[in-house]
Amino acid sequence: MIKPARDALIERHRRARAAYNRAMDAHAAALDEPAEIGIDETSDAFVDSPAYREARARHAEMATIEEEYFRRLPRLAIAACPHCDKSLFRAFDPFGLDGFWWRSDAQPDEPPACHHFCLLQGAVKLAAETPGPDFEVHPGPAAPFVIPRVLEQPDMVAVLSELSLVDGSSAYAVAYFAARRPPVQTLAASWARTNFVYTTQLGAHAWRAADDPCGPAGAEQWDFDLRPWVTARKVLWCDPGTDRTRLSTTSPEACPFLDLPGVRSAQVIRAKPTSESAG
């Protein structure tokens, strides 16, 4: 998918969402403030109206657009596994933070990864001007980091790489690999996601909010001092400007991700104000 096609999908979604909101407002205004409104025909409290039928049509349109967006989203090489050399490919939107990939609840279908892959985290150093998203975005800090609690697990290695965004932002991917994958509950939320949703080996479904790196003692911590981890070979990297399918063979002192400038706390990009002119 190229940027014009991707932008066209986002604009179509924006118009459909504006039409959906208008229809829902019209539907609610036509009702006599019932105590309950059913969401489908199976409910005794269901109230149909032309406006509500329009809202359902626009909601279906939004779902169709999102499905097409994620289906056509690029699957980029992110890193090379340090245990088996297999390249890690992930869905990613390099066209800007207004894409649905950056939404905190996004769950794109992913290409198969090697059994050593554990987690993808990341950071984004924002360009001077970035497109305003229609939703809140949590891109991480602006400099690469590691999560010591995760990286200290046996045989765990983090691989750093750089991805350039079309708007001039620089994204830093941090992919974690382990010779033997640890229990999923010991990992963390994925890049740009605000909740960590997982299923244990016993089949239990669970979730927790993404840990706060600036929270009280005992909370998740982000370590931006990568030098000791690089020296210990717990952090490896793919050289910037390459296709990110091979690990660098240069010395730890030459690691290009050391001491990079940028915000070293969680960044939050607020949703831009909505406007009925989108319709």
C-alpha cells in the first residue's frame, strides 16, 4: 500500500464516522429519552428508526475500511532473531501516526514469527509537524530503551532497529527474543498499546494496563542507558540504512543507538478536535 491509498482510506473512515455520529445523534433526539435502548432486534428495548439504520450502515462501512487498511498494511522486516537468524516481519504503518496501526486497541494480523520472538516495543522521535490523529496515540518515548524486568530473563536478547516514517519521524523498534520463550504473563504490552492482553499456557485469559514507566517504586521501568546492555551483548542491533534482516557485526562501541537525544518519558498525542465539516 502506498501513502495516497492509505490516506484515502483514513479520509473515507473519517467521513463515515462523522456520518455515524450525526445519525446516532438524530436517532437519540427522536426518542423520548427511554430508560434503555436495545442494540439489536433481539432486545425488547430495541427502537428502530431511519437514522439508526443509517448509523448501522456507516458503522459497517467503518469496519470494512479498517479491514481493508490492515489487510493492505505493509509487513516490514523489523529485526533478525539472534538465536536462529530468522527475520521478524511485523505489520507497521510508516506513513504517519494518524494510521489505525497506532490506535491503542489495534490488533493486526501478523506474519508468523520464529518461536524465539517474545515482544515488540518501540519509541518515536517525532518530526516537527505530524498529522493530527483522530484518536489518542501512545508511541512510547522519543529515544530507544529497554525494560530491565523483561531483558533480565534467561537468554533474553533485545534487538534495536530504526524505521523512518514518511513525515520525517524516526521510529526505534525494540524486539525481544529468548532461546526459550518465558511465560507470557512475564512480558509486557506491545508497542503503542495501552493494555496487555494475553492467554496463559493453562488457557486463562487475562489483561492488565500497560505499566507506567514513571510510576511508583515497583512499577515498570524504562532504561535508556543502553551501554551496559550492549556491552553485555544483551542488546544487539541492525545497522540503520539496512533492510533490518541481519544483525550488525560491528563492535559494541560502534552501536548507533547509544545516547540518542529525545524525550525519555511516555509521549501521548491527543486526538484532534472533531468537526462536522468532515461530512
